[in-house]
Amino acid sequence: MNVDEYLLDESTGATMRSIAFGHALDALSLLFGEPEALQVHQATRRTKIRNTDSDTLVPMTAADQVWFSGRTPAGAVLTGHYRGGLWRGTNLMWEILGTEGELRVTAPTGHVQVQPLEISGGRGEDAVLQELMVPASYVRVQGIDPIQQSAAFIVAHTYDQPLSDLRDGTSVVPSWNHAVCRHISIDPTS
């Protein structure tokens, strides 16, 4: 079984739900707090998928559709749908609709943790959303362009936080206990 086929097999535990969707839900929980009354559902709509290395159809038992609903600790409603594959349109879109304005986060793939995100927003009388720039103070690793060198930028920032935790005695990086809680929260059978 090659790596791609391994990720298509529900029994391995390494699936779109447990990896990509788990990271996306983690990002939401870091922004809004741990979801309450969370319900996660899944479906496998494509039971065979083409292995591009061998040009053969291989079985898929892992979910290619995951949807959820819940609430933030402040009571806001959360709903979402995560789907497998790449599409011609937007592959990641979060809309955050508040009483004072809106935010939209988009990206070319659904992997929120490994790509630059485009953020736009509007508030008050704004008729359209405007692109929002990430403040320079959020760039902790200097000398890497966040867009032109996005992969290096993401990796550098990923390693910067554990280093800061070790150096400063903080614990910002999620723990194993956090990972266990996340996996329990995304298990559609729980």
C-alpha cells in the first residue's frame, strides 16, 4: 500500500477527517474557543479514486465529505463542510459574520495550516470587503517573504513557537492531551 492509498483507508486512522479537517477545526477553536455541542458527520461519496502513479482505480473507504455544527463558547453558531479533492472554485473559504462586520478567509487548498491565507473584511457602512494585510508584528521570523516563500515562511513559523516555548517556559504549542481531545471531538461515532 503506497502513501496515497494509506490515506484512503479509513482503518489507518490517517484520513482527511483526522488530518486536514482536524487542523481546520483546530484553527477555528484557536480563534473562537473550543466548540460546544459539536456534531461531526461524514460520508464517502467516491468509493474508488485514481492512483495517478499507477493510473489504476483503488478503493477508498475514508470519508471525502465531513460536515459539522456547533457553537462557540460565546454562543455564535458554527457550521462547516470539508470536502475532498481540488475544485475549480474556492477550496477554502471561511465567512465570519458578526454584528459589527464580516471577515472572509480564502486559500487555494483546504489545508489552512500550510499556505498563505487571503483575508478580507468590512464593517459598518462598507459596501464591499477589502483585503486586510497581516500586521508586521505577526511576522516572528524575519527575512522570509510570506507570499513568495510561503512554504519556508510557514515552516519557519511552525518551528519558531516550540523554540519560544522551550526558551521562555511557555506552552502555546498544543500538547498530546490537546491532540487526544481533538481526535475525540472529530470522531463521528462519539
